[in-house]
Amino acid sequence: MADLDYQLYEDDEQTTARVLKVGKRRYVANMAWRSIENPSQAFKEARELAKREQMNLLMLYEGFTKQAGLVDAPRNKLKLYEGAYSLAAVLANYLGESWLGVFSLDDGNYLLVAVKDGAIIPGFDLVGDPQDIRDKALSIRRANKWAEIYIPTDDTVLAQEFAEMNARAQELAALLETAKHQRSHRLVAANARFGGLLKPSTMLLLAGTMAAGAGGLYYLSFIKPDHDRFDQVRRLQSLQELNERKAQALQEVDQAQVRPTWTDKPGAYDLITNCMNHVGTLPAVLVNWPLTSIDCRVSAIAGNYERKQGQATMDQVGQVAARFPVSSVQAQRATVGLALERPAPRQDGTDVLGDREWMTQWISYFQTFENSEAGKLDLTPKPHPIPPPPKATWIKLLGQDKAQVPPPWWLTYEWQMTLVGLNPQHVLSQLPLKGVVLQSATATYRPESGQLTWVLKGEVNTRP
């Protein structure tokens, strides 16, 4: 059996039509498809369409109607495209008159082809990033009553989206191995005659051979040296352009990485200090409604109060609450508070502790409270988003290894500490805080003991 691994040709730099190889055959995807109005003059009309749209390769596909598939191949890559099979035409001829197909490629991209009423739908012969192809496929899933829908075997997103439509998992290589390949599905030069059997280049071959002898001496003496210098300049320009594209690809890979989110946030100790400095501004009672809890954030601190039977009215409490910059009074509850000036961003940047060093110090500190309820720590690992797969252009320019988006270099945990009767500012002063983010600090007041129970929540980032 032939090797069925498919790949983009390494030197294919087209941004529209794409050349792929499956086994020993070459295929072209991302073709432009146009309807043929006069079937009896199909090839002539196709050549006129190619000339009008400045395309240099074409093929004719005949389903219920005739269509011209057009390609603009680079002049220096013309032989790579010429003679290749139209991937959409081969599949359309094999799979029938009504189907929608999404197929995975080994380079991480997806192929999308849609056929309706026996014709390839223009704009739906595509190779692209998986998410772009998923969105494109979902945009037309209900535009037609598809007889068949094909999706990659391991794409759970598409499997769920097309579950009610009985989508079939199918590999592209397996389909192409059994599909019939017709000569008419191969690309020919747009200036070819008689359906591609005779080209202008063949007609001029004899005349060119005769003229070559006469012009050869003049060329070698005068023209070739200038051509050599021009070719050298052109090669240097091409090399510079290639280096620029590689630099751009490296920049895109770098920008696709997951970035640290804690570097511009205030330090945990600065935030809790700012909070504790303003706790005293909250009254223990609002008229005679007692304080029940305190909520402290980066930009504000607020006290919450609850009314008991027989205490001051909502109107009486509302008059007192209005003296605070932040206030809200409802039937049985009230909140007053004030805005806080945001602390400056942390100074340690991405400097964090090793995972074991940080965990040893934090856990050891809270183990000193294990015989009481004064302090408790809960930790939960927080997974990072999965890096996106490399784009085909990155792989072509940088190679498989350099095109991979690196995973985050740090570990993240979510933490929550509960402190009964302990000052949270003092507790944080005893702990290493590099890479630590304090997200919220709330306190509940216990009248029977006169103590506050603080609950602090946040994240910590460490080196593996």
C-alpha cells in the first residue's frame, strides 16, 4: 500500500491555492470555482474566465453542471501545480451530489469541501486553521439537507455540533486511496489547446530551436553577464524576504504564548495593608444596625449591616449611610464603604519561588495551627489553557519544532486561607509572597466572641 501521509509541499508559498501530497499523487485545494454557461464550449469559456481573472491553470469538473476550477500558480512553481489533481473534484466525483466534509491534515490544518446539487460550492474548497474551518462548516450546516457529513475522527467539537445530523468520522487518506482519479480532474495550463493536449510551448519548440543557435553567441557575450548580476540581486532580495517572513512567524509564535497575568497586579501584602488601614473607618453599628461582615477589594472596602427587630428604621439608617461615598440601604440590610486608591504594581515582576520552596513554607506555617481553628489553608492546582496548534505557514518557515507554541513555564494554584481572630496583615507578613496574587478579603463578625473571621482568596505562581 502506498504511503498515505499527506503534507504541504515544503516550497509551496501560495496564500490561495495549496498543493498537498497524498501517497504518490499531488492535489490542489483552495481553488476558485466558476459556473460554465455554455457546456458545448466549456474549455474555451474556462480559458476566457482564467484570462479575465488572471489565472494560469484550470480544470473542468462535470457534475450536474460543468464548473471551471481556476488556480493562479507562481511562475517558478508552475510545474508543481500543473498535472496535480483537484482535490475537491476527486472527492466530489467519488462521494456524490450532496455532502459536507471536514478532514484533518497531518500539519494541523483542516480541509473543508462542500458539494450541493452535484456542484462544488464556491468558497468551500478550503485549507485553514481548525477553528476557522469549524466556523466555516457550522455557518452552512443548515443551508442544505446534506446527504452525508464527514468530520475528523478525533474532533469532539464537530462531533457534538453535528450529532443530530449523523456525521461520519472519516480519514481523507482512506477516501483518496479508493477514489477514482480521472484525467479531466488534473490541472492544465490555461493557454493550452484542445483540452490541454497541445500547448503553445509545443508549437513554438521547433522555431525556438532554430533561433537559439543564431542568438546563442550574442547571449553568451553580452546578455548573460547582466543576467547573472540580476539573478544575484534577486536571490539576495528573496533571501531577505524569506528572513523577514521567518522573523514575522517567530513573532506570531511568541504572541500566541500564554502570558503571565500577575506582573501588573498589586502585591498581596500591599493590598491587605491598604485594606486593614481603612477597616477602622467602618462603624461597628450603623445607628443601631450591627456590622455583620466586611468586603475588601483592590479598589474599595465596604461594611455590611443587618437590622434586627425593633431597631432603627430604614429611613433613619439611610440618612446616616448617605454620609459615606458608597452606600446602599434596603429593608433589612445596608452597605456603606469608600473607594480605595489602588496600590502600585508589584516590583518583583516574573520573579517567583520554586514550587517546592513556596509550598513548604506556606504549608508548614499553617500546620502550626492544626490543633486549633485559628488558621486553615486550601490549595487547588489551576491548569493553564492549552497552547494553539502551529499554523501551516509557521511550520513551512520555521520547521516543526520552532513552530510549536511553548507551554507556560510556571505552575498556578488557587488558594484560600481562613483566619479566625488572626490579623491577615500579620499572617501575610510571615509568608513568601513572590508570584502571589490576593483577589479578595472578606471578614465575618462574630458578636459572641467579638472576633472577625477573615477569608482571603487568590492565586500563586511558582517555578516547576
